[in-house]
Amino acid sequence: MAAACICAVCQNAAGNVVGNLFGKILSLISDPITFVLKCNNNVGNLKQRADELKLRKGTADGCVDVFYRRGEGITPELKNWLPNANSLIEAADKLTADAEENAKKKCFFGLCLNPISRYQLSKKAKENSEAIVDLLRKPCVLNLPNSYIPAPPKEVAAPVKGFEDLYSRKDVLERIMEALQSQSSSIIGMHGMPGMGKTMLAKEVKRKAEQDKLFDVVVMALVSRNADSKKIQLKIARGLGLDQLPNGITTQDAAERIKERLKKMKKVLIILDDIWAPGIDLEELGIALRNEPKKIEGSSSREEYAECIEGGSSREEYAECKILLTSRDSNVLSDLMVSQQNFPLHQLNYEEAWELLKRIVGDRAESDDIQGAATEIVRGCGGLPLAITTMAKALKNKEPCEWMDAVRTLKRPSSENFEGISANVYSAIEFSYSHLESKKLKKTFLLCCLMGHRNSIEDLLKYGVGLGLFANTIEEARDEVFTSISRLRASSLLIDDCDNDYFDMHDLAQDVAVSIACRDRHGLLLTGDHVPKEWSDMEAMKDFKWICLEYASVDGFPEGLESSHLNFFCLSNKDPALQIPANFFRGMQRLKVLDLTHMHMSSLPSSIGLLTNLHTLCLDQSVLGDIRIIGELKNLEILSLLKSDFKEFPREIGQLIKLKLLDLSNCTKLKVIPPRVLASMSRLEELYLRNSFHGWEVEENENQRNASLAELKQLKKLTNLEVCIPDIRMIPKDLFFENLKKFKIFVGSKWEDQYSSFGSSRILKLHLNASIDSNDLVKMLLKKTEELHLRELAGVENVVDELNTEGFPDSKRLYVRNAPEVQHIIKSAKGVPFNAFPRLEILFLQNLINLEKIFQGRFKDTAFSNLRTITIECCDKVKNLLSSSIARQLLHLQEISVIRCSNMEEIVDDEEQESRNDIVEATELKFGEVLRSLRLQHLPKLSSLNKSCRHMPLFNEQVFH
């Protein structure tokens, strides 16, 4: 029995051994055969996986650039992922090329393909495909956004508006520029009385330093009387290329980010303008000049950057950072800021002062009827450029009697006394104010000065509409606001070189305006530690119409403020614990505008419900709880909750049927807008929901918890819309805005909430994962958009033919990313000249793995005629950038960037010319005349700029990177 069992066991064991052996033999025979038979499939699969990896690698590279601009580090996993991706892409490209080459090799007298090479190739292709799949599944790349915003191109330095190149100013300018290039001085100072032109001169220093490329980066930040470290740090951070500082970041953490960013720069100039005693600590801002290491020249790759930001680089040396400081007090520069060279800015002598007045007034200054008065005014202004400029602009084209009145004004002593301000300067600015053409313009100027330095024009609009200064509709009111700002800039009461979204004024102009407002009991400004006695004098407070508390240090609020005249109250708070008494607003029944910023309120003061005449309510950048009481303000026309924290928009606010503007921008915690609330606001003209609510319901129904996009159909007067829509399929087919003139609309998820710095008023970002054939809204937006971002584009091969056959007549900027099906941006019908993108200035293409040509066909002369920048990245099928016929039309092209396009052979080709007679000589290609940047990177097949021309005079050596 035992023997039988042993025999059976042996037989089973023998059977298993034979079976295993046979299986291994079969595997050894079948596996190679399988690899040979599936060679084409494996190679094709490898190519597909490699294309996916290239696309993701391009996005990862762009995201690393974004992290670099933000001053953020990258994870060690992503740091290792980047070179691994490069290696696999190179291996895949080589295997694909080998496959094409081996397809030509045959054995057995040319009757069949070589099985040995096919086996080896197929096996390597499968192994690489599996490795790519593993790499694509790494969390470090799965968590990256699907797209990124490229860094905006550097603009050519424009002349500084308001800078007068008088001899004394040119002399100081030249000496400062010499000091900046000297190795002996790191901190340089410039000082002079208010109104001498220090700020204008500092801006001219910035312009010249940028124009002459003395520094990699030049940053200028305003300090002013009430220095706000956070604002200064934000300005410096943006200037250094840090896209943003997180909300709520401490000054210490912001300083560390700035300091780390400076370590990675080579040469930096930081200008801090208008520093007051007791000065400002550079170290606290993040500006350290001594013993501060930085990454050395030549460390440019992302891997080296990653080492630096992770603290792993040992290649360090001292940073080269120059500081230019301006102040009205030389002691601030010498004693507190330890500047090593100080340059005084003195009054203009008589000859220069007369020349300045003549530049503004013209030769009429020397006419018999006003020359005497003009001479008196020049002398009376005491050589201060600001006083001379404001007086001259106020008197230009005026009658002789008005010139004599100005002379008497200057000689009349002023009752006001400001530290460092002469009476004649005060009189000059007051004279310019008094000669403004209308009461409305005077009130606008006073309101601007109460709002303070570099403030938002949109805030001025909200206040002005609430106060009844501007027209009924928001669109008309905005036009009036910009007209008023333009006129105030022309008079030199506002600074002329601020950008279009903000306004600013000289300290002198603000001081005089605030003094006038306080003297006439029109407005009261409390700011910083400067709290006038009127704040504690309730009787005096009753007479003011406007009160503005700008981060003022007040001990608290009275239980109530009785003021029958008050119609504007603005509080910018700096104390999170500050509370407003419940009855504080009880005596302000005539209040029209209320702004409470940076507040922490679990509920609004109950007396707000009594403000039945309130037209504008701003509760911006606040932490809010119960705000249902807003629904009682039946006459409210503007409601702004910009950047505030609250989760649910109250249903009661739907009762505000007179509302014209609702701003919920950047309310990132907003999750609920009850259904039919938006639809009830039928008079709404402007609705702002960017980077905010995105929980739209797909359809209206009885059980819905949130608003639906269909409600917007009730807003017939809507002219301005900013909104995020998670999916294009949420948009009702019949949604259409007949009066829409401005929009910023994001369709799809994971769009970064960063709008371009080009001032576009019509922006569309579209993730196209469904057809738009029946989508009226998207079709309308595509026709009107100025800045267009496209992503994915499911089913689209030709962008123009399939999205807008009119050729995008209004588009100025086009960004197309991650669209694997796109083969052409535009392909015109054969033989028919087509007009496309006549206003396009920027073209950015990225990760279009099947793009064959950007432009194909014949086009009218106006097509692409305004194009200034072309960037193309990771588009591996493109062999040339432009045809010579297109290149001939690009007379304004300034920048070309071609990066990681593995099959790019030349920049300009001639193959689209239809006949020998149509061939254009290279010398006729003109766009190189204005080209100032040509960036060509990672282009392994690039052999020439133009194959048909041995010596191409298209570019000069200064434009290459």
C-alpha cells in the first residue's frame, strides 16, 4: 500500500515537472512569436503612450515655471519625475524611428521582415509602454492642473508721463544711473521737498534701467506716509515674478518668500518711493543685502532650480541687489536707511521754471497780455514743478483776467499749515481745484483723495453711482468715471501714469484736497494714527457729508452717530476684534454709500436695516455670518461682497429688485445660491461670480437646492458677466445675452483664476468636451471674444473652420492647449484668400500633438497683420512655423518661441508657393526688422531658419536666445 502511494506521488510529481517544463518550453516558443506578430501593435501603442507622456510633460514643465514665478518649491517626487519622463520620451522616439527603419529591412531574399529585429523591437516597445503607464500614474503629476498660464511677455519700456527732461533733472538722473552701475554703492537715496518730481524721476530711472538692461528685474513700490508692509511686499513680489502671495500670509512669511526669490535672481533693482520717518525696515520686507546667497549664473534648468528651492544647492554666492530710496527728508535716508549715496533734488531755477510753463501753455506765455502775469506765477510757485504744472494746466487757453486772479491767489496767504509744504504750493493746487469745470468733477476729485493712494476705479464707480454723481446705467456711469479720471489727470491733480484700473495722486494734492473737504465740512479722512479731534466731537461730526476711516487707530465706535447730513461712510479696518454697535447707524437715515472692509461680523448691526436710502453697500474682504438683513434695503443698486468668506447667499437678497450690480468675485467658500434668487433681480446689469460659486443645477426643478444657469435668461439688461461654469453641457441651448458687451467666462474645471495683464474686457476660457452646434451662447462668445483660451476641443481638427468661420475678427490673444485632435489652427479653402485674426497680437500653442500646420492656404493681407508674439511648445508634427507668404505679412512680429517640437525643421519655408514666379526672396521678408526675441529650444531636427536661403537676413544676432 505504501509503495503504491509512493508510486502515485512520484507519478504526480513527475507529471507536474513535465507539465511545468512543457509550459516553459511552450512559453519560450510562443512569447517570441507573439512579440513578432504584435510588433506593429506594440510600437503603435508605444507611440500613443509617448504622445500622452509628452503632453503631460509639457504641462508639468509649464507648472514648474508657474511654481517658479510664485516662489514655491516642487516636491522631490516631481523633481525625479521630470528627468525620468525625458528618458522615456527619448527612448520611445528612438524605438519608433528604429521601427520605421527596420520596416525597410527584409530577409529570405526580401520576402519577409526580419523576425529577430521585430522581436527585439516589439519587446522593448512593450516594456517602455508599461514604464510610461506607470510614470503617468504617479500622484505627483496626477495632482497637477491640466493647463497653466504662461508668463506675460515683457513690454518695451514706455516713456514716463509727466517726466520733464530739464537740465537739472537730467543731471541728477545721469548721476543716479552712474551710481547704480558702480560696485561701491548698494543703497542710493534721492531727497527733496514735496512737489519736486522725485517720483517722476524715480520712474524714469526704472524705465532707463529696463531699457538699457542694467538689471534682470526692476521693481518699484510706493511706501507713503502710512506704510503698509503687506501692500509693499505684494508690489515687490509681483515685480520679482511671484504671481501671488496667499491670502492671510504674515509679513514674516512674505518676507521669506521675497528673500528666497531674490536669491535666485542675478541683478535686481528695487525702488522704494516716498519713505517717511521713522523709516521702514528692509529686512522686514524681505530685502537683505549682506551675506545673502543666490543661485549662480548658468543654473537655468528646472532640475537645478528644484535643487535651489529645496535647499540642496551648494553653488551659492552673494546676491547683487541695488536699492533706490526717495524721501522728502534727507535724515531718513542718511540716518535710518543708511543709504551710501544721496542725491538732492532742488527747486527749478527761474529759466527752467519758465521753460516748463512754456511747454504747457505754449508761446502765448510770451504774449503782451499775459506775460507779466505768467512771470509772477513762475516766481510765485517757488521752483516747484508740481505747482507750476497744475497752475499752467489750469490757465492754458484762459483769459488774461483769470491769469491775474491766479497771481492774486498765490500772493494771498493760506491759513493751512502742512509740514514741509509751502503756502504757495497749497494755493497753486487749490487754484487748480477751484478752476475745475464742474461741481461734479470737484466732488470726484475730493472723493478720490478721501479714498487714498492707488485705489480702484471700480470702487470709485460703486461709490459715485451710490452718491448720484454719475449716470443711471452702470455702463454709462463707467464711461463718466473714466472721463472724469482723464480730466483730473490732464489737470495734474491726479497722476497721469497709473494703469487703467487704478488712480493715484501726489501726496500734496491729497493733503490739499482733504484740507479743503474738512474746511468746507464736506469730508473727513481719518488714517493711521492721525485721528483728528473731530472724531470725538459728536457735534462737529454731524456736519460732515463724507467720513472715511482708512485703517485708522480708533478706540471704538460710539453707540450711535447722529448725522442728518452724512451720505457716505467708509471703514477700512485693521483690527479683527473691532465691533460696530447694533445702533451705530440709527441716526444716518440719509446714508447712500456704506463700505465696511476687512470686518469680522457674525451678524450685521441691526441698524443697517434702517438705511432705506442706501444705494451702495460694500462688505469686501470680510468674514460674514448672517447677512439676511441686506434684503431690507429696498433701494440698493450696488451690492459688493468681493473676496468675503460666507457659505450661503441669503434668499432674502432676492427682494432687491432695484439691484444693478452684484459682485461676488473671489467668494471661494460660497456654495449655495438659492434657486430663483438671481432670476428675481431683473434690473441687474453686471454680475460678477468669477472664482466663486460654481454649483449650478443642470435643470430647474422643484427639488433643486441651487441656482441654475437658465435663471440668467431673465436678466435681459445684463451687459457684463463674469462666471465659472464647470461643464459646457450645463449651458442651456437657448441661453443668450443680447446686450452683453463685457464678459470673463470660464467653461470647464481647473482653469486658474488669473486673468491676463493686458486689460481684456472680453475673455472666454473654453474646455470643449461636447459639440457647440446648438449652443447659441458659446457661438456668440466666440465671435466677440478678445482673449480666447481653448482646451481639449473634442472632435475639432480645424479651429477656425469648426468654431468660427468668420475668422475670429475681434480676437487679440489666442491660447490653444492640450487638444490632441487639432491638425490646423486655420486652413483656408484652396485658391480663396481668407481674412482671419486681423487683430490677433498673441498666439500661444501648447501640447497639440497632431498639429500639422498652424496656417495653411492663402490669406488676405490683413490676416495676422497685428501679430506680435508666437509661442509654440510640444507640437511634434509641425515641421515649419511659417510659410514665406505668411511671414511677409507679419510686419509687427516681435517675439518667436519654438520649444520642444521634435520634428521642427525650419522656421520659414517656401513650399506653399504655387509657382516659381510667386517665390519671395529672403530679402523681402520684413518681419525681422522689429523682431527682438527669438527663442529656439530642444529642436533636434532644426537645420536652418530657411532652407532656400543660405544667408538669411531675417534676424540680427541680438534677438537670439
